[in-house]
Amino acid sequence: MNKDRTFRWRDFIRRVAIIAIPVALQNLLTTTGSMVDTMMIASLGETTVGAVGLCAQFSSLMFSGYWGFVGGGMLFFAQYWGAKDDDGIDRSYGMTLIAMMTVALTFACMAVFFPWSVMRLYTDKVSIQAIGVEYLHIVGFAYPLQVFSMAMSALLRSTEKMRIPLYAAVASVLTNIGLNWVLIYGHLGLPALGIHGAALATVIAAGVNALVVVLLARAQKYPYIFHFRRHYRWTGRHLREYLVKCFPIICNEALIGVGNMVINVVLGRQSEQAIAAIAVFRTLEGLVIGFFAGFSNAASVLVGKNVGAGDLDTAYQRAKRLVPLCGGCILAVCLAILALHQPLLAALGLSGASFEICSQILLVYCAAAVIRMCNWVQNDTYRSAGDAVYGTVLEIVFMYFMVLPAVYLSGMRLGAPILIVFACCYCDEPIRFVLMQIHMYSAKWIKPVTDEGRAALPAFRERLKSRAQEVS
């Protein structure tokens, strides 16, 4: 029977929606909160907007540092969930949590105790550095809370509990917006704290997020977060297997994070108007990434769960269809942003040169974002199925041998306009898309970590080979 012809699209889309929509909504809420933050901070001036934007890039570097463990953890969570292996889920979560919190505490110490060093790295503008230091030394306390919430959310999503992180995000965003209004401007009898108030609101909102996740998980009797003793019942063999699978993802995220830092250093040497435009663009980019995150989680859960359970044919068929589905939805989001970009940029405090720069940047980004997100969802699919190497090697090679030289030369040596420098950030995406598609259809990325998946692999390979011979 031809699996392609009998594929149940309606059921597939329904399953993707069940996972993707709550995650997309959660990220949309978070991005909306960031947009409101920017709107409120905008009254303090474009320099302040640019400074907070650069601080957000430091947070993104932290994200790169711990996301490798999230990706590796979700690989194990999803496959063990498919195999109904509770012990596997517990010990994978314990290893993931320890690794992520180590990264969070490292970055928190850098932000709180060495903020000047951080800001000097990202920009040479003294006025921006001073504002960024005031913000960083407070917001650094939010990092461990944010990462703890992320670890719990990754576990919940991988085991198909999507609503708890969503509800926590609602509480966190509402808290952040309310406290921004009170603390930045000095309402309800409190003093106007300006940039300090924005940072303090972020810290408290991060605490609310973590607390709501814990309380709702306890109320719904969700077991895995509270199996404290079981989290650390792993042996050297378990740790080696975990690190072998995680290591390529960790290297990928760390090296890409360093690469993005270099890009941000180049962008931070542009004009103050360009820095403010980039800061606002990053907020709008969160809308696109927020929707993409839904497909990323759908790939990890739907494909990883099937691979773990030994249903490799279904995993393969679903993986192929996630790419066009993701691309179509991201295109719709990009077109909506372009249609609304003028009132959005005005509301976010841009005007004059910074407004024009950000408008042009959005045009370039929306042209590249569809391909970029399709590449990401393919890589997440490979990771959930056990192949953490192929996408990692491609991304690192193209970043360091194509993207970074192009960005550095155009921005630091040739003094090219900001639009050309920005476009160089995405020059590798079409080439990687072709290579990722070839790997997708080869099915070599299916590498189970469960006994059920490994047992089913030889027969799956034979069926795939037979179908290829029939086609040829």
C-alpha cells in the first residue's frame, strides 16, 4: 500500500493544531508582552529602546547556551513518552534540568556582577552602555527563573501537556504589563523607576511564570516534575547516552549563539537609529518565531513519539508534511506583519530614519523567514528522531564559512548600508534548504533511542528501499 496516497491529512493537521496552537499562543502572548514593554520603554527615548534591545541579545546568547539541552531533552522525553517509559522520562528531565540551570546561573552572574563588560562587548556607544548596565544588573535575577520555567515547559509539551505552559504565560505577561505600567511611570503611589522598573517587572513576571507552572502541574497531578528522587537515578551509561545525543545540539546552539553574538556586535557598531530599528525588529521577529515554535514542538512530539513507539512509517510521512505546512503558515504571518508594519513601528516608538530602516529590514526578513523556518523545523524533526548531527554540521559550516565572513566584511570593512549587512545574515538559507530536503527524503535521520524503535528500524529500511525501487 502506498503510504503517501493513504496519508490522512485531516487527522495530521488536527494533531499538529492540538500541539502547535497552544505553543503558538503562548509565544504570541510572550511576544505581545515584549511589544508592550517596548511601547512603554519607547517613551524613555530611542537610546533606551536600543539599550534594552542589546540586553535582549545577551539573553538570546543564554538561550543558545541552554537550548541544546532543551533540544536533547525533548528528544528523550518524546521518545520515552511514546515508549511509555516513565523512568526514562524522569532521569532525562533530571539531567536536562541540571545542565540548563548551570547555564542560567552563569549568565545571571555575568549580568549582575559584570554588566559593563557585557555592554562593551555589544556596542561602542557609551550612552547605550550606561542604560544597558542599569537594566542588566537587575534583570539578571530573572534568568534562573526563566530557564527553570523553560525546562518544565519542555517536559510538559513533550508529554502532550500544552495548556499548563500557556496558562503560565498568560499570568506572566499580564503581570509584566501591569507592573511595567506601575513601576516605569510611577502609578498607584509608587515612584517612577524608569528602566529599573522595567527590569524589576521582568524579574517578578518570571517568578510568576515558574510558580504558576508548578501549582498547575501539582493541581493536575502531573507526575514527572515532582519525582525529585527519580530525577537523579541515572548511571554513567545513561549520562553517556544523553550527552552523546545532546552534544551535537549543544555544539550547534553554542556555536550559533557565538556566531549570532558576532553578528550583533557588528550591528551594534551601526548608527543609533539602526540599533533602535534592529531592537524593534527583534520584537516583531518574535511573532514569526512564536508561530514557528508551535511547529517545532509538533515535530518533536509527533515524530519523536512515533519513532520511540516503533511506528517509523508514520513518523516519516508526518515529517515530510511538516515542512510545507510550516512554510505556508509562516508566509501568512509574514504577510500580516508587512500589512500592519507602519502602525506597529509607530506604536513601538520609531520615527524618521529608524522607522525607514526597520521597514526595509522587515521586507528583507519576510522574504527569508519562510525558508529559514522550514530549515529549522526540519532540523528539529531530525533531532526528535535521534539525528542531532546532520542539521548541526550544516548550520555551523554555513554560519562560519559563509554568513559571518559576509556580515563582518560588509559591516566592518566595507561600511555597507545596514540593509545589505542585514541581508547577509540570511544568505545561506536557500542552499541549506535544498540539502535539508535531500536528507529528509533519505530517512537516514531516523535513529531511535528506545528498544521499540530500534527493533522496528531494519524492517522500515527494507520497506523504504522497496518503495524507492518501485518508483525507479
